[in-house]
Amino acid sequence: MTAADTQILLNKLQSNINQLELTNKGALNALEFRLDAILQSNLDTFWLLICAILVFLMQAGFMCLETGLSRNKNSINVALKNVADFGISVVVFWAFGFALMYGTSVLGLFGNKFFFFTTKVAGYQTYFVFQAMFVATAATIISGAVAERLKFFSYIIITLLVSGFFYPIVGHWSWAFNFDNPAEKFGWLGQLGYLDFAGASVVHSVGGWIALSVLLVVGNRTGRFREDDKKKSFQGSNTPMAALGALILWFGWFGFNGGANGAMDLKIPLILINTFLSASFGLIFSSIMGIIVLKKPEPLFMITGPLAGLVSITASCAYVDPTHAIIIGSIGGIISGSTIVLLEKIKIDDVVSAIPVHLACGIWGTIAVALFGNFEVMGVEKTRLEQIYIQLIGIGSIGAFCFFGSFLILKTINSFFPLRVSKIHEELGLNISEHNASTDTHELLEVLTNQAKSDNYSSRAPQDPFTDSGIIGTQYNVIMNKLEQSEKQKNKWKNRVSKEIKLAMNVQQRLMPKRDIENYPIFGLNIPAREISGDFYDFYLHDDEVYFTLSDVSGKGVNAGMVMAKAITLFKIFAKQKFKPNEILLEMNNDLKETNPVGTFITSIVGRYNLKTDLVEIANAGHQPTLLKVGKDFKEYPSSSMPLAVIKHKDESVYQLESFKLNGGRIYCFTDGFSECMDENKQEIGIDGVKELILKHTNSSLQKELTSATEEIRLKSLKKEIVEDGVKKDNDILDDDLTIIAIGK
């Protein structure tokens, strides 16, 4: 082989070597590219699943928020609804919701593929998991708005409608795409150019529109708004729990917005920055709204503020810079606070302010895409005005479909299956009425309520050293033990006092006239206001003469009864000696002035009537006037001196002695229980009213006349609203003692 041949061979060999190196390098590059694609795909899948888990955590946030803002008697019901709606919405979305949303499109309106979703493609599986979290969010938004008045199974019906019909249809309109070519949109709104990155309208406004329709169908909580247009505040059971729920939602929202990107790429940092900036400024401006409206940092405005900012940025978090995110969140906080005030004015009872946060801010966030979005990043070739028009079409079509569609369906269902619980069950609380469940606080209140109704001091509250209610119950039982012992002592003394009062009543009754007076034209009645009367009357007979007295001791009760007994005794002593009426008053006055308790006095009338001469002599010491009735005419004999036991006197002339003949008439003496009785107009009847009463009941029988007249006054004087557990047999409590006597045929 020549040198030339050798050189040719070497050149060919080198050429083959170079060709082999080039071939291997291409293979290596191709392999490296494929490995990068697999790694990116796996990273995207991992990111989407992590975000799905964060969105699932939002369910716990919603539960804490709604439970904290609801009243304690409904907290279990609210929590169970949040548990139930997640499981139900996922099952329904798996069965046909995902198919309606992402299946092969029918005229851009709904899908018809992937029913009972099953696939071995990891990408499809990942996307299903993420979207299942979204549908649960849309459903649970409604729970808080309509809390505390909806039957549990009514809410299940609403969850079925949202997760199986409304959300998938709206999702198809906006988000449906070709899995092989994500840029190709299937839904009619998507084809039109409608943009909603993470679902400000598709998720949040859908829940808000349906919540509004349910509120209009079932109405407000009983007693939420007064007739005088003033707000009646219903205090939530646990405001710190509600604040915790807001923080959990804030945390989970990073997955909500970040996962909507569908991939782990360089857009994620901007999405997350925009998310927490918008939420922070939403908090600040909503809190300012609360201070402006209520003059203080109101908890509801502070709790819902960051959520308003989060909803507002959801549609545009990947399309705007942080400066615009701040503006969007700030306006969202103002819109949310303003809508809270608006709902109060128009009396729509939204327990957790879901409509201000999810509906109002969802609408704002959808419009903000066109106002602040970077069209180059979004790939939009339209003007901002054209994009705003498209966004408004999306908002209007989604709102009309969800609000009117759900309203018609639920209104129809409500006509034959009432969605709302009864007022009794609402007042009792849904924890018990819907789930037969209770809380330690309710058990404590139940014991206290039953004890108040029954007066049973032996029952005890539940005790537990590890709960607030249990600690209260323990201290309550200590108090009840002491109270029970005190009650036993009180009952012991009460029984003793009752025996003493009964004895005093018997003594007082014995002091009243018991002699046979059938042959004398005289009759008297005494009805005590309570057990012991401070009024008294008495007769003392001397053949053809009868002495009589009617008196009223100041005050009531045992003290007045004892003074009355002394006064009757004095009257009997001096009537027996045939003193004149004014002389009897003088002796009674001076004796009682020495023995009466300080401040106690007696108004008294003393008189005598001679049956043969028909002469009446009468003296009045500070009492109501004596009435002489002849035919239908009356003459009054008023008092000319002060009551007894006020000041000592030296002579009987202080008490003017009146003398007159009956001439077929009758005289009447009565206590102020008669004249101070109230008529239908709540006015005292006075002396003239007593005259009319006597004329009204005039009867030939003096006993019947006084009995019927006194009964009328007694019925008017009854204090029906007062019930006392005393020793008086009929337990009728009067305004004052009633005592009357009359003389004449």
C-alpha cells in the first residue's frame, strides 16, 4: 500500500469517526430533551397535586369561618354541611360533572364524554383531582350564606345542583379545551375570548349567584331584622374561629391561584405575589370601611377583607403586575364592605357575607382582567374596550344562568318540599332539630331553663373541668348546693310564718262581728287584699241601740292587723260604756298614740243608731265621708279632724259629732279600697263613683245590695298578673282591702 493509499484510508477512518461522534451527540441531545420533558411533566403533576391539596384545605377554612360566624345552636349543622358537601360534590363531579365540563363539546354549551370518569392517563387524573377541589369550593360558598335556617337535606339538593349542573356547565363555557392542544377552546365563552384565570366568576360568582337566589327563596333568619328598620345583631359563636378560617382560606388560596396555572414554571412567583398583596390590601381597605361605618375595627369587615382581595385577584393573578394587584385588592375590599352595608339596608340576611365577598368581588375581579391585564402575556389581540365587552358578556350570561336557573328550580321544589325548617326548629337550633346533637353549653342552658321553670333546686348541671361550660356548671352546682340548703331553711321559716299568719287570720276573723244582727238593719263586709286586713268594722249592740265603727289602719300585713286588734278592743270597751261617738274617738286616739308603732295611724268612723228614735250620731276622724242616701239623693258627712294616733287631744270637741234621722234612708261607710278603684280608663272612680255603684246595686235586702256592689269592686281591683304562693285560700290579690258597712231598712 502506497503512502497515498494509506492517507486515503486514514481520511476515511477519521471521517467515519467524526460521523459517529455527530450521530451519538444527536442521540444524546434527543435523550436529554426527552428527559427534560418527562421531568417537567412530573414536576407539573406534582405541583398541581400539591395545589389540589391546598385547595382541599380551604374546605376546613370555610368550615371554621362559617361555624365561627354562626350562632352556637347551629354550629354542628354548619360543620356537618361543610363535610357533606365536599364528599357529595366530588362524587357527583366524578359521575357526570367532569364529563359536562371537559367532555367533547356540544355546540360549545356542554360536554358529553368522560362520564363516570376513568382513565389511565396521569395528566387527566391530575386535572380531575384539581377540578374536583374547585367544584367543592363553589358548593360550600352557599352553605355559609344560607346558614341557620335551611334543612340539611335541602342543602344536599342544592349541592347536587351546583356540582352536577351549574358549575360544570359554566366551567365548560369558560374553560373547556382540547387536552391534546390546550390552546384550542371548546366553550362558547372561551372561543369568544372570555378570560377568568382561576375562577373569579366560574367558581366564586357561581356560588354567590346561587346563594342569592336561595336567600330570596327561603328568606331571612327569624328576628334578624326588626320592623323599625334597625339592625338586630346575631352574635357568632366564635369570632377567633372565624378568623382562623379566614387565615386557612388565605393559605389555601395559594394553591387555588397557583394550581390554575397548570404547570410549575416562572409564572408561579408572580401569581403568588399578586395573591398575597391583593389579600393584604383587601384586608386594609375593608377594615377602613368598617371603621367608617361602625366607628370601630369591626370583626366581620376585618375577617372578610382578605377574602375579598383574594376573590378579586383570582381572575387576573397571572396577567397583572404587583402594582395592579394592590389596586385590584384595595377596590375589592371597598366593594365587599359597601355590599355588606347594602345588604343590611335592603334586609338580605347573609350570615358570612358570601355575596359581598364571592359575588360582588367576583364580578369586579372579572372586569379587572380587561382593565389591568397585560394583553401580551394573555395573548389577546383586542382593544381593552372590546375585552371589557367580552368580560361583561361572560358576567351577564353566567349570572343569568345561575341566578334565574337556580331560583326557578328551587322555587318549584320549595312549593312542594319546603326548603326551610319550621320556626320552632329554627328557634330550638339546627344542631338538635336536624341532627339530634347538642353542645355542652346547650346542655347547661337546658338544665338552667328547666330548673327555672320547675323551681326544683335539687337538679344539677353537667360538670367537666376541661370545658368552659363544664367549669361554669361546677361553680353553678356549688351555688345550688348552698341555695338548696338556704331554701330548706327558708321553707322551714316560711311554714312557721304561715302557721303564725293563719293564726293571726283566725284571730282577726274572730274579732269581726259574729253576733246575731238579723233584727238590726245593719250589715258589713270585709275582703282583705292579702292574708291580713288593715281595715276593720265592728258592731256593738245595746237593746234598741247599735254602735258601729269602720276604720282603716295605715299599711298592711301583720303590723296593721295587730294595730287593728287593739283598736277594735278599745272600741268595744268604750261602746260598752255607752260613750258618745266623738268621746270614743278621743279615748281611742290617746291610747293608740301611746302604743302604736311610729308612723302608724288610723282613719276611723264611729257612730250609733237608735232604732226607736231613728237617730244617728256619727263622728269622723280623717276617713272617707259617710254617705246618707234618701231615695236617689246623697248627703255627705266628711271628716273635720285628722286620723287617730297622730297627736294627743284633750277634749272630744276635736271630733265633730253629726246627728240626723234616717227617715227611711240608708247610711254607708266604706274604706278607700272602694273610692280608689280604677275604672276602664284607669281613673279612680272617687266618691261619685261609689254613689253610682250604690244606686246601681240598690236592693231591698241590705245584704244583697252590699254583696253585689262589693263583688263588682273586687273584680275590678283584682291584680290578675300577680300570683303569690300565700296562705289566702282563693289567692286573689287586690289593690287594697275592701270594707263597707251600711245601716237602714
